[in-house]
Amino acid sequence: MSTVRIPASGRGTVGVAVIGAGNISKQYLDNLTVFPDLKVHVVADLFEGPAAARAREYGIGESGGVEAALNHPDVEIIVNLTIPAAHVEVASAAVKAGKHVWSEKPFSLDRESGLSLLKAADAAGLRLGCAPDTFLGAGLQTARRIIERGDIGTPLTAMTTFQVPGPESWHPNPAFLFQHGAGPLFDMGPYYLTALVQTFGSVRKVAAVGSKAKEVRVIGSGPRAGEEFAVEVPTHVSAMAQFEGGQTSHSLFSFESPQRRAGVVEITGTEATISLPDPNDFDGVVRLLRAGDEDWTVVPTTGPTNGRGMGVLDMARSIRAGIPHRATGNLAYHVLDTMVSISESIESDAFADVESSAPVSAALPEDWDPTAPTLGARR
């Protein structure tokens, strides 16, 4: 895979447009509209009514269809919050329009479209970024510093767990979460696998088993309660991974457990085990259990906890500085490649190699402050 060029572009605050006015746009706009190094110019959506309502809610001057974002002269980064099936289509259109792109996860639904997008952005000299950016939060950054200074010795193994009954009990339109490109692996896997890749480096091979407890599920709430829908993907996945340095992990992703047990990430080294915060959060509790100790020690966290949009801000500041940003398209593609390989292992009942790689991103400085103006006045 070629190396993306990293051009600086312009000066001052970075102009942003949001495409996709659904629920998650609120989480992003709560932050994007208050980070002083960013300026949100447009909220766009295939349906212009919701886009206009969201723009009014946040005092954003312009709204409209997708073209309103792609054609705006002051927009440098498109924040792509569309449904997963549209991520590559919208991102590709943004690259053609000369914009950098930040997308919600997953990066794509298959290797082919993901690689095509990476190559298009590389050829255009544009950046791609992708959620999750939770690893930039205080919780996971604090855990990273503990590991890197040697407090657990040499990292050896990891265990992650995500178990819930399934979202059909509370989600009013849950069918898409059980279709191709979703399920517990593709929906929640990016958080856990990104945290592991940022600790151990790239995944080299995987082995997995998967199952479906039910072929049909029933919507449990909302106006469509009682409707049935088909389950297309495994709803319980148990996966092992080996990383480039020889470390190994075991991960459980399940929509089949009556017991809710999520956010578990433990990394064991030669001297201690560290319990990381929920990788779907930006903060949380970091705990350390040293060899010979009976009780865990809670370690105070330091760093930003602002939430979704921190990756967009890191991209914007990095564009201005001409340095690599952290939540890159290559990282997101490697996580996607790993998840596709896990699916292939389930189908083939054999180990599957992971061909792609992604370097571990640079750590954030402890004093990195999203609310500090570092790029000059807003345009």
C-alpha cells in the first residue's frame, strides 16, 4: 500500500461540512461547533429537511443536499456520517471534489471498495480519517502511556469481551444491525480491534468461530414492535488473533448473552495486567494488577475527554502542521481487513492471514487541548 502524501493546505481555522443529519450527528456537532480550530459551514443530507433542522439547532449558516457540502469553497474536511453502506460512495465523491474526508466506522464493507478509496485519496494527495477516535481519549491514552513506560513489562496477551442480548430489544429499526457489514463483529469490533492494534501493532493472522442463535429476530420497541426480520450474519463471534510482534488476543463479540458484559479489555504483560476503559468511550477507569498483588490499583487518567470529533480536530491540526494525523484511513482499513479475515475464518473453519498493515499512531501529548485555539481566528 502506498504512503499517503501529507500536504499542508492554507492557514487559519479549518472549514468542515457534515454529511448525514442522523442521531450521531448530534454527538459530533456538540464538539465540532465549539472547537475553535474548526468552523462548520454546512450540514447536508440526502433529505434536506433534517439537514436544515440540524443546522438551525447548532446555528450553522447553511444546509442542503450532499452537493451543498461538496461544492462549498470554504470546506476542507467532509465529515461523513451517512449509513455504513454509503460510506465509500460519499467519501469517494468528496475526494473527487478535492476534500479530505473523515468517516464514521466502518471504513467500508469490503476490501475492494476500501482499497479503491485509499488509492483515490492517495492519488489526489488528500487525507482519509475514520472512527473510532476513542483511542485519542484520556482513558486509552493513559493506558498507552502506562504500557509504553514498561509498567506491565513486555505485553504478551489480551482478552476483550462484548456481550449483550442484542439491540432489537431497544432499537426501533434494528434490522440493519443484523445485515452484511454489521452484526456484533462489524458494529463493535472496530472499537476493540483498534485498541489492540494501537497496543500490539498490526494483526497478522486470525482464527474464529461464529454462530446464530436465531434465524429471525423480533423488534421489541417503537412503532414497528412485533415485526420480524431475518438475521444475515453471525451474532456470536469468538476470535483469536496473532500480531506482528507475536502477541496474541482472544475476543468475544456477541448479541446473544442475557448478561451484559461489555467494555472489557485486559492486556497482560510479564510484570502486570492492565484493564483498559471501555474502548467505545473517551474516558473511564484504568486499573493495574501487578504480579503478587491481590487487588487492582486504579490509575488516574489524564488527557481530553471531549468525545466524538476529536479525530476530526486532530486531522485538521495535522493538515495545517503537515504531519500525520492519528485515526487514519490506513488504520481503519487494516481493522476492516482484520474483520473480513475473521469472517473468512468462520466460513472456512481455518486460520486466515491478514495482508494489510497499519503503523501504531503517535501518542497525543498529555496537554493536547481541543478547546485551545491553535490555528488563528475563525473565518
